[in-house]
Amino acid sequence: MSTDLHPFDRAVTLTVTGVPNQYQGQASSDYWNMVGPYGGITAASLLQAVQQHPQCLGDPLSITVNYSAAVGAGALVIDANPVRTNRSTQHWILTVQQPDADGQMQVVTTATAVTAVRRDTWSASDVPMPAVKPAADLERVPPLFKGSEWLSRYEMRFADGILPMDEDAAERDSLTRLWVRDNPPRPLDFASLAAVSDIFFPRAWLRRAKRVPAGTVSMTVYFHAGREDLAAAGDDFLLAQARGQEFRNGFFDQTAQLWSQSGQILATSHQIVYFKE
Amino acid sequence: MSTDLHPFDRAVTLTVTGVPNQYQGQASSDYWNMVGPYGGITAASLLQAVQQHPQCLGDPLSITVNYSAAVGAGALVIDANPVRTNRSTQHWILTVQQPDADGQMQVVTTATAVTAVRRDTWSASDVPMPAVKPAADLERVPPLFKGSEWLSRYEMRFADGILPMDEDAAERDSLTRLWVRDNPPRPLDFASLAAVSDIFFPRAWLRRAKRVPAGTVSMTVYFHAGREDLAAAGDDFLLAQARGQEFRNGFFDQTAQLWSQSGQILATSHQIVYFKE
């Protein structure tokens, strides 16, 4: 494995196992979170499997990733099965598996994805990019927590809704807006756009200024960008916005949008997240 | 099949086939849309399979349904596989299959779902119910299109954003708010809440007043309600709100919220939808 690769490319490197539709990767230590790899990098690896599959039709349109169990260190096996191919769309079922203590393979992640061949049509937006200070005018924030290596893989500059400094349990709005890009910068592609969709710390931590245990259960990303839009975004900052909707009995959901510098929405995303207390 | 059943209960009736994790149903003529059953009733049938599975743990937390191909008339086979069971969450992979012209079973729908045992925690909302006229003060709208039988299965009263009468291609906001309930009224449950999450006509039709061909590709529903919340909602109206986010190159996405009369969010939902032109 070349050390010249960007950490992101190292993290999503997959090799074929010889079993049809099956790939092997490694849980990334560069993107390690507290109990396993950053959820965004798991989503990126799944999308990578789809895109390098020889039967892949078109480009990513949507992916839903369900975090069934913590992904452990070491090897992981991705199955990427194109169960239905139409003229211009293709439907995928995916799993990530790892061996348990007895060596039995266990599902740790499930996912579905849709790829599509897109055509130029009438286009419009109902969610214009909010007016915020440019990235250059905002402070670069060092990694907010120790032990979460993945935080060092992103450059973050918060315009709104950074974590409250004091855990005073005071209730507030759950809106965050930040400029974000890979660290070091790397040209955007579908996999890295999927990864950055998971950039937001748990809305529950912001909503009531209390850092309770929390983890994403399911994340969906809808891709609105084509390849030319990704090329235009390059390695520049994206504006990432997230807001919680409902926090109830152990789970909350959020909606999120990602814009390029030029003000175009590249992806929208949603999560439902477990929280304690 | 008893004719005393509510049309919804008839539509989601499933029988075991004898194959593990497998159920058989019928594409519902009561909920027929132009080229197949209403997408919401397919989501409901998948959730029904999960809930009547003998190993089901807890209540629905999320479901993502990918509409891979039109579901045809006649029998359909649902596979509902609980691939990972944790202490308080369970992860499901599901498919709907039907025979093609040669009698070969083909995947027409894919899905994942998560069920969970929920506990009382701190709860809050960041999306309060909008102020609209009560349902009783709004006109009951007859089915908007002929040939879409499913429209007769819902009572709809629009507060905002009914379809423009003239197809003048004038651009406008894509927000819709309506009061909706089953017709005839029926006590709400998880399956019918999933079904009603798909109630909104395509946002593209509203956004530019042009009824182009359109169809949902993928829908996700997050359940925020517990059984007691559903019981409290009863058979009364729900307030359903949807707004498009990005319309680009053949696909748009929407976010949606469903509140009970008492102002509690019962579910949030997202879709990505194909449109032509």
C-alpha cells in the first residue's frame, strides 16, 4: 500500500476477493472514531465498492447506510450486489461483514444504493445557500476531541453552531454551518462527498449543551452533483449545514445540505442518531 | 379474504410461504397508482412483514424503500431478513420480488429497516408544527386525478400548496401543507404512518406548475412516535408538510414532516424522485 496516497484514498482502497460482488478493505486507523472508523468513511467505502464494480451503471444518486454494529479494527468484507439494473438506474444491496470472536462473519453494516445515468433537465433550488462569512475570514478549528483521529482529516471553519464550550444543559437551536474540506485538500469525488455528509457532531450535544453518548444509526445521502459539478468544486471548501428535527426517546434526526463555493447544492443528507439519557 | 377489513388492512395482508423470512402478498388494486400500487402501500407492506416476523425486536425506527421497478398486478413475495440483532436495535434487509414474463422472480423493490426498543429520555423538537387553519375549516378535496385509485383511500384538506390549476410552467415555492387521514378513518399504526409519508404529489409539479412524468426512486421514513403516541393520534387528521430541496438533472429531493393534532412530530421523511424534462 503506497504511502504516497492521500489518507482518504488509502482508507477506501478495496481489493477483489475472488467471490463475485465481494471486496476486502481495512478499517481505517486514519479515520478512527472512538469505537470504530468514522461513519462517513464506511459510507465512502461502500460507495467505492459500487463504483469499482465492473457492472456499475452511471453515477451515485442515493445511498442509505445503516450502522448495525461498531466496525472493529482490521480487515472487513464488503458485498455489493446489483440486484436490479434498468435502462438508466441500478439498485444495489450492500453489507459490511467482519469476523466475531469465534471467527464467524457477522454483518456490521447494511446499505442500499441507487446509481443513475443523468440527463440535463430543467433545474432549480428551493434551499439557497445561506449567507455566511467566507472561510478565509473564519478561524480554523483544531480537532474538538482527543482520540478521534478522523477529526484531523478535515479542515473545519465554523460560521454558526460550534459546540458550546460549557456543558450547562442549556437548550438552544441545533443549527450548525461550517466550511469544510479534506485535510490535506483533495479533489472532491462521490465517495468523499458521502464521507463529508457525516461531518456533523451529534445535534443532541448542541441542542442542549450536553455530550451524551450518541451514534448514527442510519444515514442517507442524495447526490445532486454530476461529475462536472464535482470537478468544478475541486479541493475547495464546501459549506455544510445541519439541523436537528425531532429529539425523542433515545433518537434524533437531522437534515443536512452541502453546497459548493459557487452556491450549488452538491448533496443533501439525513440521519437518525441514537443518544443516551 | 374478509371484505369487512379496512382497505388498508386488506392491502397489507401477508401470508407465510413456508420459506424462512418469506411472505406473500397481493399488489393492491384499492391503492393502485398509474403503473403500479401507490409507493406508500409498498412501504407499509414491507413494514408489515418486519412487524409480523416472529423474531422482530421492538418497534420501527427507520425504513428506506428503493422503488427499483414498477410493481405489477397480482402476487408479490417479500423477503424480510433480520441480519443483525443487538440488545435494543435490529437491522433488516428486505426485497419485494415478482415473476417476469418468463416466470423468473425479479427484484422490484429493495429496502432496509431498523427496529428498536425505545426508552424515555430528554426530548425536544426543532421543527414546531406550523400554524394552519384547522381541518374542519378547510375544504375536502376530491381525488385530484382519475385513474389513481389510491387517492380515494385518503381524505385530504390542503392548507397550503395544492397543485396549481393551470399548467403555466410558472415557478413558485414547492411547499405543501395538508391535513390527511385514511378514508374511511382508521386508527394510526406504524404501517399506515409509513404509507401516509408518501402522500405528496411530486414537488416538481408544484415547483413549476407542469405535470411531467415523475416517480419516487427512494424514500426514507424516521419514526419518532411510540405506540402510545400512535394510540393518542387515533384516527384523526395528521398535518403533513413537504418541501423540495434541489431539482437537478432528472431528480429532485424533498423533506417531509408529519404531526399529530396535538402538535407532536410522529415521523419525518425524505425522498428522491425521478422527473422527466
